[in-house]
Amino acid sequence: MNAALQSAVIDSKTEANPIPENAHLRESSHAQGQENGNILEVAFTPANPRFRESSAKPPRRVPNAERRSREFLTPAEVESLINAAEKLGRHGHRDATMLMIAYRHALRVSELVSLRWDQIDLGQGRLHVKRLKNGNASTHPLHGPELRALRRLQRDYPDCPYVFTGERKGPLTDSTVRKMVARAGVAAGLEFPIHPHMLRHAAGYKLAMDGQDTRAIQCYLGHRNITHTVRYTELSPERFKEFWQD
């Protein structure tokens, strides 16, 4: 048999079906082929190298350290970001409320878009935070600015199970929130590109700057391991303020 030919066993009833690429092929002798009339010799030609996929690798992701000098926002930057978001687009109040809730309760973007009204008690001023990434759930108090913003949001978007929804009354996607935050950062005049997770870091930094107990910050952020919380206290300059007495 010609060395360029390989034989595949094909049932006579299914000869019209193509052979899968991962099908097991076996060689057959001419004697076996004469005894079994269901054996068909199939010729395979080598693939044309011009049509092979390109071996070029996609560009590497730029490290965060090269894009921005820090991964958190200051309280003043958060305030300007919220004000800028309120003036953008048709859903300014919704977007501004979303940023305020994400900042004050240190929510990840996935926790933010999945927030439901049954987690919020406007009468008692309570928010039940369900943490992802195996984090600890907790109940946070809601204060005046948040309650007023949420009540208005509930009036503007009635009959929706999710707090932050689009025009079709469905929850927003992570990508939508990221794009909105990026646009608000540009409108606010921030000198570096930002992303939603920087609001969570901003909350931890703010609490550490205020001198809050590290264990309390750990519970508030939902960290199971306190080593993830210590990063915020390491950024706080309060522990160095007694070093120089001029």
C-alpha cells in the first residue's frame, strides 16, 4: 500500500458522515481489505502552511505599576469622581449612587451589580453585604446621603429586584460599570486611568487614615485573613506623625 495513504474503518451505513479529526485511524492490509468490503482507503494530504494560524503572541498586559502610581483614590478624588458621574449621561443619579455605595461599603464590582433591594432595609438603615471570593458577610449601617440617594433611585427604577439596573430592568454588567467609572475618571480630571476596584481600596485607605481598629476594618471589608487588611494600615501615615516635632 502506498505510504501516503492511511486507511480508516468506516461503516457502510455511515459512509456519508465525515471522519472526525480526532478519530482513531489504523492501517489495514490488502488481504483484510479484500475480506471485508466495508474498508475504505482515504488519502490525507498535508496541511498547507499558508493557512495555518499565526504563531504571533498577543501583546502582554501592561502592569498596573506602569499605568498608575497607586491603586487607591483619596477621599477628595472619590468626591470629584461621584460629582463627575452625576453629570454624565441619562443615568447620572444612578451612576453617582452606585459609586457612593461601592466606596462607602467597599464593594467589588461583582458584589455591586448583584446588589438586590431585599438586602437593603431603608426603614432601619441597614445593608446586608454578601461578599464574594469566600469573604465574610456583614451588615453595614446606611447613613443620610445613602438613604436619600437610594430612595430616589427606587422611585426612578420601580419594580426591579436589583438596585442598579439598565433600561430593560436587568442588572448591569461588570463591563458596563468599568466603562462608566473610566469615563467618570476622565471627566473628573484624574491624571491616571481608574477602575472600580480602586473604590474598595479607597474605602480601606480612608478607614485606616481615620485610625479605625484593624480588626474592625477586616470585618467591614469581609477579609478572612487579616494580612489582606494590613496593607491599608501600612499606607496610613498616622503612625509616623510623631517622628518629627518641628
